[in-house]
Amino acid sequence: METFFSDDFVSSLKNYASIKKSIQKKVDMIIENPIAVGEPLKGNFRGFYSCPVKKRFLIIYLYCRICRKKGDNKIVLCGDCRDTSDETIKFIALGPHDEAYRS
């Protein structure tokens, strides 16, 4: 499994160092089984998944295989879509619910 961490995700990770172990545990779980851990999002976030770290604190990510399979890649329009394999997980945002959805 290939992983990509957006600049926003990495920056947020530095801001939430106090729960870094919990975040790492969830990231590892997502990498192991991305569709079993996360919940598919709808509307403006179609194609993305969210996974709670703690109550009201989320990881937003994209699993390329499912994005392409559902045709969501035509909506998400990742600039590097052609260069990434199906087995890529892109970690997009991290933070409290409202903040994570702003990224």
C-alpha cells in the first residue's frame, strides 16, 4: 500500500502532538483496511472517507481504488491521479470535525 500525506495533514499533525499515538494507530488501521475503518462521505466530499480518532476529531482520506471504481475520480480530479496506483491512500485532512471539513 502506498501512502501520501498532504501538507495540510502533516501541518495539522504537528498541532495535535498530544494525541499523536492515537492518530498513528488510526492511520495504521486505515492502511491495513481502508474501507472497513472509514465511512464514505457524500455531497461535496464524495469520493473521500472519514475516520474518527476521538469524538468529533477526524481523519479525511481518499482510497484510489474505490475512488476509481465508483467513478468518483471524475469528481475529485486529483492532479496526480494518472500517476498513482490503485493501492494508494491519500491522507488529506486531520482535526476537529468542522476544521477537518474545511481543508
